[in-house]
Amino acid sequence: MILVTGGAGFIGSNFVLDWLATSDEPVVNLDALTYAGNLANLASLAGDARHIFVRGDICDRALVDRLLANYRPRAIVHFAAESHVDRSIHGPGEFVRTNVQGTFTLLEAARAYWTALDEPARTAFRFLHVSTDEVYGSLGPDDPPFTETTPYAPNSPYAASKAASDHLVRAWHHTYGLPVLTTNCSNNYGPYQFPEKLIPLVIANALGGRPLPVYGDGLNVRDWLYVGDHCAGVRTVLEKGRQGETYNIGGWNERTNIEIVRRICALLDELRPDPAGSYERLITFVKDRPGHDRRYAIDARKIERELGWRPAETFESGLRKTVRWYLDNQAWLRQVQDGSYRAWIDMNYAAR
Ligand code: NAD
Ligand code: TDX
């Protein structure tokens, strides 16, 4: 079996659902169920003995040791993190705790477990660390996309905490020989994404008739990848990646934020027209994010050349699926927009 961390979050839950849809290998899912973790994402697995959910913190060494000893996983796939840049600006402490201390705790537990394994389990074991393109910093308009050898230059507390975790993973391979793999992926979108991130926030606000906040001039560029393609990329790296290597994962799909927001408005105009007029009327330019990275772009040639992975979804097909999913799952959306969600929205947008 495999141990997944953060499997009740956006990407982790998509990964667990996809994994169990294509394989009978059981998953132990360790997740603290922070504001971003949601068991409703995994509701379709209720009663499925292949999914063992454990509510707990990746910083809890005794718990991680116990899970490794009891379940003897052949791999750890590590998604758990604090993941929202704006929250990291308001409160960086939790990012250092979960992303740095938590990854350290997992690495130490994995090292103790792996060292004691017999052959061939020791050779087969993998620790796959899921990371982000934000560790590479910000690109100018004409710069080539990030490759695996682009120097690290993280700019936000979130990016710095992920960069620190990547460095720990690298060092545990170099120094102790732990068989690690690291993936650095671009912006994901798709079902079950918490409506604090741009795409689900814009869909949720449009459906509620609220302003669609665009930071700064709206010309910051992100490179968008459908979450199912990211999950397939992670599975490919787990299966075929060379230990100690890092793989960039991206969709070759750079867009400005304003383009994204307009595209969502156009899809909603088509799928759920508002008698009051186009959703574009709700677009509102607001105060920029401090230190806002201008452009991210991923060069995904290494994973394609070496492992044969490439995205299946186009941006058009992926965004249409995503908008439809939110339209069909408004109960999910309402459920996550609880009191703490409203408090966050008030804090992040009131002064903008
Ligand atoms: P998310 O915020 O939706 O989910 C994070 C999950 O981790 C939640 O279920 C949460 O409960 C859990 N968690 C948080 N702290 C924990 C702790 N201390 N112990 C155990 N569980 C804890 O995040 P996401 O968007 O699904 O991102 C998953 C991973 O992918 C992260 O490592 C993130 O850095 C990386 N990533 C995300 C994106 C993106 O666009 N969302 C892109 C590239 C990489
Ligand atoms: O209200 C908003 N208005 C706006 O203009 C929000 C929430 C965002 N934005 C902008 C900021 C970014 O340029 O949209 C862009 C995307 O923002 P986010 O969805 O917050 O994502 P980003 O900051 O790019 O980081 C994401 O991609 C990399 C994920 O949150 C990270 O976890 C991942 O590592």
C-alpha cells in the first residue's frame, strides 16, 4: 500500500480518487483536516476498505512512526501543506510549521523506517515530495520557462517554506541515500479546489453575484494545469522516476489572470446566464498582493522525454469541466463557505 499525506485537500483528494479508480492498491490517507481538508471530497469512498483515513498531523512523529510500522507502505506521497500565498502573507508561522517542520518529520520517520526494511522492500521504497513552481521565483516577459536547473528564488513566505522543504528532501537523498523524488508543478485547477484560489473563487463569487477581485493590473501570468493531469504526472514519476531527481510538471498553458476571469465569465454566461447581464460586469480591480510574482511558466520537457507524460486536457476542455463541476456541486461549495471562510474573505478583501 501507499501512504498519502494531505489526501483530503484539493490535489490530494483528486489523487486518492484517481488512484483507487485505476488500482486496487490500498491508500492510508493522513490528513489533519485543516480548513482546506474536507472529507466530503472522499465521500464516494465511504465503506471502501482500500481507503484508510487517519486524522492527524504530519508534525506528529509518534503517529507517523506508528502508521509506517502498522501499514508498511511501499511509498509515501507527500501533498500535505499550507498552500495559499495570501494566507502565508497574513500568517507565515503555520507555513513554516507544516511545510518545513512537517516535511522534516516525515523525512526522519521515513528514513528510520526505510533503513530497517529488508531487501527488496528497501530498494523499491520511494518518498515522493509534491512541490510547486513558485520556488523558482518570478519570470520576466521574455524569459524562458523554469527548468529543473533554474536556481531557487522563492518570493512569498509560502514559496520560501516549500523551497525549504525541497532542500530538506534533496539533502536526505544526498546524505542518507533516502530514495526520494520531487515534483514541481504549476497552478492546478479542477474539482474540489477550495474557493480561496483564483478559479474557484471567481466561480463562487459570480454565482453569488459578488465582485470578482482581480489583483493589480490583472496581467500577472500563471501556467495552468488540470488537476487530473497533475495526478497522472505524480503517478508516472512514482512509477518510473529516477530516485534523487526532480521533475517539473506543467501544461504549457500560460494565461494572464484577467484572461482567466473573462473566460470563466464567458463559460458561465453560456451555461448559467444571469438575467442581470454578463458576469463580466462583476470584475473589480483591487489592491495588488504584496510581492506578487509577475509570471510563472514551466518547461515540462524532462518528464515528457524521460517518462512519457504529457497533459491530456486542453485548457478549454479542463476549464469547461471545472465550471460544470462547480455548477453541479453547489452543495459542496456552500458547505465549505462556512464562518471561518467568510472571516477569511472579510480579512483578505476588506482593505483592498
Ligand atoms: P490544499 O490546501 O487544498 O490541501 C492541503 C491538505 O493538507 C489539506 O487537506 C489539509 O488538511 C492538509 N494539511 C495541512 N496541514 C497539515 C498537517 N500539518 N498535517 C496533515 N495534513 C495537513 O492544497 P493543494 O492545493 O491540494 O496542494 C497540495 C500540494 O500540492 C501542496 O504541497 C502544494 O504546495 C502543492 N502544489 C499545489 C499547487 C496548486 O495549484 N494548488 C500547485 C503546485 C503544487
Ligand atoms: O482574488 C484573487 N485575485 C487575483 O487576482 C486571488 C485569490 C488571486 N488572484 C491572482 C493572484 C495570482 O496571480 O490570481 C493568480 C492565482 O492566484 P492563486 O489562485 O492564489 O494561486 P497562486 O498564488 O498563483 O499559487 C498557486 O499556484 C501554485 C497555489 O495556490 C499554490 O499552492 C501553488 O503552489
